[in-house]
Amino acid sequence: MRERLALLVAATAFANLAGNAHAVTAELKKSCFVENGELLPAESGGSDALCKAIAEATAEASPGMEYSVKITVLHQSRMSASITTRDGRRLPEQSFASMDRPLSSTSFVRFASAIAKELVRGKTAKY
């Protein structure tokens, strides 16, 4: 009886892990999350515009690249990004600041380009 119960528990745990691993992998393909997005100026296009700029820059730099990026908006003129590759490596944090004005869609494109370059560099680098 105990053996059957142990087998059932093990099978359930394995099925759960397999299901969760699939969900994480599917989610990671191109994941972008913006924390404190409400701090972004409305005219910048907000969180959606920032994630779109990152998706476009990475698609251009390395089509099919899988990544997860978490942007933290620190102020209306400053943000940082934590980047994770498909294999789970965390790349160096990226920071961006606009000294003389609030962030804009142009700022997003420049920041997205820096993130894409770091992802491409991270394909071959061993951190």
C-alpha cells in the first residue's frame, strides 16, 4: 500500500513539474514586464511601447532569441533592466537615464537597442 501511495505521489509531482516547466518555457520566449510603469510619461507610450521596442530590437538583432526582461522604472527619467536568457543565465543589469528630460519613445528605442546588444553578446559569453 505504501509503495502505491509513494508511486502515486511521485507521478503527481512529476506531472506537476512537467506542466510548470512547459508554462515557464512558453512564457520565457519573449517576456517583458515593467515594474512601476505608471511612472512613465503618458506621451512616451508607456509600458506597452517600451516592451514593443525591446521585442523589435531583439528580433532585428537576433531573430528567435528567447529572453525575459524585467524593467524597473525608477523615476520619470530613469530605468533599469534585469535580463534572463533562455538557459536561465542572468546578464549584467542595464541602466538608462535621460538627464535633461523625461523618458520618451526615443529613449525606449535606445534602451531596447542596448538590451538587444547585451542579449546577443550573452549568447556566446560565459558570465
